[in-house]
Amino acid sequence: MTSRDSWHEVFGHDDPYDEQVDGIETAIDTAQQGGFAVVEGACGTGKTMLALTAGIDLVRNPDSDYERVVVLTSVKQQLRQFEEDLQTINANLPADWDPVTALTLVGKADVCPYNRENAGGIDDSNVYERCESLREDTRGVTGEAGATTAQNLVSRARSQQTGLADSGSQGRAAASYLETAGEPTPYPPEMPEYDNLEYCPFYAQFLEDAPDDGDPVEAVPFDFDGMGLIDPEELVSLSVQHGTCPHSMMGAILGHAEVVVGNYYHAFDPVTTSGFTGALLDKSTFVVCDEAHMLEPRVRDLVSDAVGDKTLRDAESELTQVIQPLKFDGDKETHTTTDADLVRGELEDSEVSLSDIEATRDFFRDLREELDRRVTAHLEREHRGWKSNLHDLPDDEIPLRDPTEPQSDEISEWAQAEGYHDGVWVKAEAVGSVVARILNEAEDDEKERSAPSAGRVLGDWYRNDHEHYFREIELERTWNEKEPDTSWRRAYNARLAMQNCVPSDAIGEQLAEFGGGVLMSATLEPLDVFEEVTGLNHLESEQGRPVEDRTYGLNFPEKNRESFAVDAPKFTYDNRGAPGDETPARQVYADALRDVARSSPGNVLVGMPNYAEAEWAAESLRENSKVEKPVLLDESSADDVTEDLKAEFFGGEGKVLVTSLRGTLTEGVDYEGDKLSAAVVCGVPIINTASPRTKAVRTAYDRAFGDVPESHSGGQSGGTSGKGFEYALTVPAVRKARQALGRVIRGPEEVGVRVLVDARYARDSWDSVRKYFPEVEREEFQTVGTEMGMEMLYRGLNRFWDRHE
């Protein structure tokens, strides 16, 4: 084994911080025992370099079993930080060392040459569906029984380009090379065809180069071993120069990279891990979970599931297509796409019978009718006159059981009453798979069918328990002109949804697949809560895999920051009322926002519990004559609108930006330099506790993690309370607030103010949230009373900024 300080050869800078030394050595020592380091480190700790150094040192250690580092992050900006630190590491390695081979994983939309240039009939709305279809068609015509070869398809695409280019000015304009990532490709911008069938020439080139057996890396036409980091732009550039598929190149290189940078999908999404990245998730991998405070909610979404109304409709149609040839066999007037002999042959070779398919088809049909009945009844009950106000219907949810009492759901009970027994649920997935295989063979087209996914979800619906899973109908706003104007389907996409309320088992089981690693964020405290909800505590207690905690505070000069906790009335609905109400509590908050905005010389970020309150805060600031800065309001909107707003905020003189603490502008956005001088957080951003799903999660946490004394209940009353409110609501809310505050001080030269407004931040009480801050951070916040209005806050702010003129 290499010496304890061998990591210094990997570390990308001359002098590590003390926290980095401790963190790197802790991570290495723990991982060598098959364990995990849990690191909360404030901005400036150097967590990215810490984690990469520990992992790469283990990979390069000849006595270690680690072969690669897999980095998982939920924030694109952090992905860029890992790329930058990898480049720094490679630039500073000893002269006789090979560069660290690294690859960034992105989706097809980011690397598909056609999608990047909006060519070939491909854009963001259809890139995944079109890609799969084109790949299937390309494989279909070049397979063992195919009509041509992959080389011929490539040659045809190249000759189409050349032929058009030689056919006059109009042809030359149409035949210009498709260009992307600054490189011309060998193909035209229009999708080529073979025998009236579109195919992808980039994928055809990959098929031509790929060996029949063996490692697909042999299909890579460029030498990547000495390149160091291959980012998505470089991957596309290198691939298209050789006329091959960038996404296929990504998959081919994947198993040979020492560091792979991706997102949570690549380790926790069952679909992704079963195919693309599954081979990387083993004991030879050192995993880095960045922004790990998001691990629990992100994985909950990934391991929850749903089946939509449209999917059930399409699945029913697919099953009918397979049933009809046998029902009408011998009737020459009946034309079906599926041959009766083919269906018989496939069924004989499977454990699925015609009666199984018929029963499943009837189940899907009746289930869809029951879904229709329930949605209609809900709308009649909750939204009278809804048919004349389809555009005004909100997103909604219809619980299928009391969310506070784990018990069988109403759809399961309906099915039992209708005679759909256990076997129909259990066999639905197998039926769907057989039907998809029959249709694909009959139509000679490897399409993604609806029947298998519908069957899989319904099988899980039957198998999953009712304590950890909550079932409901989700109504998502959409608009479909093809549906009747009296149907809810015109306005809604409805789904039968299963929420995995307690994903700790799923997270812990997946983490257990890795050899060890680091889980890190600027906001993980309380660490004992984090380890419970991610299943790490079970890895330690049941598998003997060590878990080591480290908390590192801000190491930038204290003189450059000031922190206040304003003892204002709690920003709860009971105190503040609705946004339009003029209450004493609202006036206190309006005054606090006014004083932070007018006293701070640059940009000010205001975080409110939700978008409705953000709108109120923005209006309050605009109406106040003492606030001379422009006030910008962030609303729930598309990414491009948010990016434009951010650019406006950063440009020119100081402004105030008001947003929701559950939006995208208070987390993962780097307000470095002079982009932000102050951040103020109003209230504790606890999500809507009245939502059935929230109630179900809270109840499930109560039952999963036991009881806690009232003094540590995070906001409940009564002698003893469950951990549900604390774990599911309070702790995540405080992390949201801390993330917003963390936008202010991003470097050693930056100066700024952090302000928390709400009594729960300012003093210890039965519902105080101060205990959820690390001690070193908690001590920095000065409590400011409101007995004399906001005078103390205003004076404190002015004193600080006077010192930094």
C-alpha cells in the first residue's frame, strides 16, 4: 500500500487547506475499509478537489481494489466544477504520470449532432424517441437478415451528400455539410434514407466499427488514453470528425475512464443502471455524491413510479392487436398486422396464454374507465363548472387512501371487487413483454411499446406495501385539442402514481454496491438525520462499513461577512395571513426587506417560502419609496426565462431579486465576485403540509424512524411526537434556507451580509430551528429584536457596510 500522504502527488494545488488534508485522509482511510465519509463543508472548503484527490489516489494505488471514481451531482454548475478540478489535477501531475482519463456523461439531447443543430427532423421534443427509432431501423436493415450493411448505409449517406453537392446551386445549398461542435460532418443535414426508411449514418458508422464480440471500445476511432478529461463538446467534435455517433462513443469509453462525472440518474435510476451505467456500479468504484442534501428527494422521485392514462390506452390497443388474429383466424375479410401463426408460436414458447392476454386487456380497459370515473367525480366535487373552465384547472392530486393511515388503496379494493384477482396484477408485466415481442416481430420494428411499462407498474402496485408507498391519482396540467372540449383529458394528463415515501432502503442498497466513497454538501447537518434517511446508518450497523463524519465551516475572513437573525413573528399563515392581508407580522417583514435592500450597496437576493409570497415581497419593495433599486421577480417558469432573469440581475447597477426558496436561483447558482452583496431569507420554507403526499411521507417517516421527544420534534406538540415532521419537513426546509445564504460569500475577497428573518432562527424555543445549523455557523448569527422596529437591524447593516466602503 502506498504511503498515507501519496495523495499529494494527485492534489492539484501547492498548499491544501487544513480541512482538505483532514478530509482527504479521512476519505481514503474510510474507503480502504469499505466505508463512506460524510462531509459538510462550507463554500471555500475545496470539497470537489478533496473528493477527486481521495478517489484518484485510491484508483492509482496498485494495492487498492478501486478501478474508477464515479461522481454524481444534481447541479450542472457543480458538474463544471468537477471538470475544472480534473483539468487542474492533470495540469499539475508529476511529469512521468499519465493524465487521469475522465469522461462527462450527458444525455442524448446534448450530444446528438442533429438535435444540436435542429436538423434531420430532430429537436428537444423528440430526440429520445427519434434516436431510438432510428437506431432500431439502422440495426434492422443491417442485422443478420438485413437487406444491406452498415458500411453501405454510411457510403450512401456520404454519396448523398456528394451527389447533391454536384447537382447545381440549389442542390449545393441543400447539401451543405451538417456542422456541429465547430466541425463539419461527412453527412448532409437531412436524414438519409434506405429503401424509403430513414436511418442514422452516425450510428451506422458505429455499427460498422464495432466488433461482433468483444469490447465496444474498439470502435472508438481516436486515442483517448492520453487525453485526460473528455468533456461533451470535445466528445462530439472528435466523434463527428470520424462520422460516428457521439452517444455511442460515450458508452464505449465509459468502462475505460478512471473518472466518470454524471448525475444521480446514472446510479439510482433503475432504467439507466440496468443498461447504460450498470457495469460501473460495483465494489471497484469509489463514489462521490455531491450536493448530497438532494440525494433523498431526488432518489425518491427516481424510485417512485406511475402509469398514465395514455399509456393504459396504448397498452390496451397493443393487447387487442395480438388478440384479434386468433379471434378472427380464417376470416379473410379481417386484416390485422399480426399473423395468427406467429401469435400461436410465441405463446407456445412462453408461459402466457391467450386468456391471460384477454384478462389483462380487460383489466387495462376497466382500469382506465375507473380512472375516468374518479377524476370526473373529483372535479365535480372540487371544481364545480370545470367543463367551462378547463384552462383554469390547477395541477391536482387525488389520494387513494387516508395518507395518515397505511392501508389498502381504493384502486386495489376496486379491482378485487371487480374480480381482478392477484394473478392478473402479477402476470401483467409478463403479458406486456410477450405482446411487445410479438408486435415487434410482426412489424419488424423494435419499438418501445406501452404494454410492458404498464404491466410493470401495475405489478409493482400489487407487490409494494402500503406503509412505505402512497398511491394517488396525479393530475398534471396539459392541453390536447384532440380530446373533446367536455373531457378532462383535454386539460389533464392523469397518472396512477406510487410514491416511495421512505427511499432510505433504495439509497442504502445502491450505496452498498459501491466499494466506498464520499457524500458531501455545504448543507448536510444534522448529520445523524442525513445518515438515517439515506440508509448509511444501516450500512454501518448491519454491514460493519464505517461512516465517518466531518463538518468544516467557512474559512474566509470573518471580517468580510455579517450575519443577523431577526426575532420577527413566525412567518406562518396563522400570523401573516394571505399575501393581500395587511397584518402586523407582514409589516415587520416588509420593513426588514426594505432595510436590507436599501443599506446593501450591490445586488440583494430575497428568498421567500413560495412563489406567492415572493410576489408579495416584490410588490412591497416596489411600493416602498426608500428602496431605489429595481426589483426583479422570479416566477415559476421555463429555464430560458430564468436564465434571462439571472443575466438581467447580474448586469448593470445593484438590484433586488425576489424568488422562492424552492426555485432554482437559491441553490446551485454561483454568485461569485460582486454579483451578490446580501441574501435575506424570510420564514422557514416548509412545504405545504396539507398535501396528501406530504402527509403520507410524514406518516411513513414517523413509522420508519420512531418517536422523538417533543423538545426535538421540529414543530409538533404533545408529549412525544414522530420524526416525520422533523425529518421530512423541517430539516429539508432549513437546508433550503442555508443554501440561499450560501450564495453570498463565495471567495476569500468577497464581502456580504446574511439575514434570517423569523423568530425560529433567532431564539431557542419548542419550534426553534437553530439546532439544525452547525454550531460554528449558528454562533455567527447575531439575534436582532424588533421591539424598536427594524432600527437595530438597519444600524447593524450600516455599521458593517461603513467598514467596507
